[in-house]
Amino acid sequence: MSNELLIQFALGIPLLCSIAVWAFRSAPDVRETVTMLSAIGLFIVALSIALRVNNGEVVAWDMVSVAAGFSFAFEVEPLGALFGCIASGLWGVNSLYSIGYMRGNNEKHQTRFYMCFGVALFGAMGAAFSANLFTLFIFYEVLTLSTYPLVTHKGDANALRGGRIYLTTLLGTSVGFFLLAIVGTYVVTGMTPDGFDPSIATTDFTQGGILEGHASKLVGSVILLLFVFGIGKAAIMPFHFWLPNAMVAPTPVSALLHAVAVVKTGVFAVLKIATYIFGADYLSNLPGQEIVLVVACFTIVVSSLIALTKDNLKARLAYSTVSQLSYVTVGAMLASSAAMMGGGLQIAMHAVGKITLFMCAGAIYVATGKGNISEMRGLGRKMPVVFTCFLIGSLSIIGVPPMGGAWAKYQLILGSLDADKAYVAWTLIVSSILNVIYLIPISILALMPPKGSGVPAAYKREGGTPTLAVLPPAITACLCIVLFFGINTIYDFLLPVFGSRS
């Protein structure tokens, strides 16, 4: 199979899945089978692409040229290949979970739900494999539009309000800032002493970056700020509020938003642009880099403090995500090999850890109808597997060995010291302490409640949580441990992007 055909399959499978889901809308078992087979097929394709990239092959597809310097084009490098594997692999796990959750909770509009999931994965894969900023922007917007119906799935006033905030924030930042940054990059790279030359203007992702030698430090800083704040899916403050408001969606959607596709596309875009548009050497000398670092560190600490105040489990996890996403932005802005590697690892480790937490939250809700942490004391005795998985996911988010999240945090702290940014290292340490405070008591009080805690909440459905809502978080909890011991494979795979070991 040619490399072009592999990319076509990666884009085509989720789209065909959406069509097939609609075709089998009156046969739920067939509809869900199609979804699972599509997810498995997409993961196999993504893994095949990653293996070819690892072997040094050029996996690319120039689809069509729109104008000088603007084309739909795809070229897979290691970071994009890793993100493609994460998104496709967790789509399968989340789809399995969705079957148990959606049926166990008797959710309506399930066909629309699975269709939008397929289109969202189409957007995520297109963004992962983009060869330039133009293609990345188009698929970034596809992802925004396709997930809006998922956020508003319940159709009530809260869902519609959350959807409006979601759509206006993400479209507003992308059109107002992100698109302007792309145009600015195109114009700057095409400028010559004699004026603008469209034949040399580019938005292509290039090893080492394309802005050095074309943009002054001031212009480069302005473009950097437009990119960072324009990529609203990265949820850096003050453009983070869409994410907690999107928690009105069903839990499988929250898992998609926080772990699989949406926010990961955001921080993936920030890291890829830092690496292939700015380049580490040029980025490290920009005044705007320090501004973004300070804002990212502020986001990490403040969102963690807000998480401490939330009794609703999904709301607490939402603010946790806001905090953890800025770890990737910090890694990108530190512009050292170790820190950027830490940012790449954080994309993978956080995805697996956070999807575990959200699926556990959904499993608890399906079984008991409870969403507040204060109502979960002693519940671990009735749901030991779910709360044990939650504990494992929490430890990975915190960065405790032997969980995969430990490596990402280690690299980020090492990178901050390499870049002589001690305040960043202290921010990460404080964040870890806050993670412990707002995550660990949830599992401990559920599994080992103090005397006098009363009777645990009763099941609202016979039999408690459906098996298909328990098995997926058990799988991802195991992955948190597997990733710790398999770190060398991922590290070596990303070395061509982020340089030699520090």
C-alpha cells in the first residue's frame, strides 16, 4: 500500500464511518459494530503510518493547491504520527465506553452522537497529518464544528448555553487571532527588499522553523502571541472558560474533549507551530516567549486552585485539564530539547490518564446518578474497580512512578532548568502538590471512608455500572502503567523532532 493511500485511508475511514452509522441508524447493534470496526481500522492505519515514519519513509500527500503558498497537503512527522495513534487508539476505547454509557443512561439521539464522533476524528487526523498551517487551520475548524452538536447533545437550556460559549470562543479566537497569525506568517516569509514575493511565501511546517531571518523579534513575538491565544483549544487563560462550560455534554463527549481530540489538537498545534514554524533557536530569543510562559504558569496554578473549590467531579476534572494542558504550552515555550520532549510526552500521558478519570466519572454517574464528590464517600466499596482505576489515573496525572505521567513531568522540570527558568520548575512542583490535594482524596474517601460516613449511595439502575462502562477505564488505567515502562519507545520515536537526549 502506498504512503499516499495510507493517509487517504486515515482521513476516509472516520468519514465513511459517519455515513455508515447514519445508514444503520435503525439497527443499533450494527451501528455500534461499524463504529468499533472503524476505530480499530483507523488505529491500524495510524500505526502503519507511524512505523513507516519511524523507518525514515516520507509519508505525504499533496492533495490540491488552492493558491500560491496555500494548499491542502499532508506530511506525517513523528509528533503528528504519535498524535494520530493516540487519537485513533483512544477513539476505539471511548467508543466501547460510549456503548455502555449511552445505553446504560438511556441517552437520546445516539446515531447523531456516533456520526459526530466520526467527523471529529476526521478533523483530528487531518490536523495531525497537516503539512502546513492552512491545512491545520481547516481541520482545526472541522473539529470545532463537528463537536458542537456533541456539546449540545442534551438539548436543554444549559447544553445550548454551553454550546454557544464553546462555539463562539473557539471560532472567535481562531478567526480573530489564529487566522491572522497564519496570514502574518505567510506575508513575513514572502517579504524581500523589493517587496512581497508570493513565490517564496510559505506556511509549510519545516524542521528548524521558517520565521528566523524573516521576522524581527517584535514581529515574531506578535505572531507568537496571536498563535498561542488564537488556538483556543489549548485553553490558556483567559480563553479557557469554554472548557468547563462544555461539561454539560455526556461523559463520553467530555472524554473526547479533554483527552482524545479537541484539547489535544490545541496543544499539539501549539507544540508543532513552536517546533516547525518558529524553531527552538528563534523562539528562545523572542520577548513574547516570556509572556506566554508567565501566562501558562499562571494558568497552571490558578486553574488548579479553582479545581480545589469544585464539588462536582466533572467540573473539578475540567479545571484540572485546563491546568495540565498548559504543561504542553510551557514545554513548547521553554524551547529546550528536554522541555519540548516533555511537552510531546505530556500529550500522550495526559490523554491516557485524563480519559481514565472521565470514564470513571461517567461510570459512577450511570450507576448511581451522582456527580458530586461529597456524595461518593464509601462508594468505592460497591465500585472498587472504578475507583481503583480513578486512583491510577490520578497518580499518572500527578506524575507519580510507575505511571507514565512521571516521565512528562520529569522532562518538563529538566527542560525548565536547562532553560534557566527556575520559576517554571517551581510552578510544576506546586501544581503537582495541588494535584494530590484535589485528586487523591476522591478515591481514598470512596475506597476507605472514615467511620460514620453513612451508607454509600444506592444504584439507580439494576446491576450498577454496565460492563462496557467499566472495561474501558480498566484498559486505560493499565496503559498508564504500560507507558511508564515503554517510555524509551516513545522517546526514541520523537528524538528526530526534539533533538538529542538531555
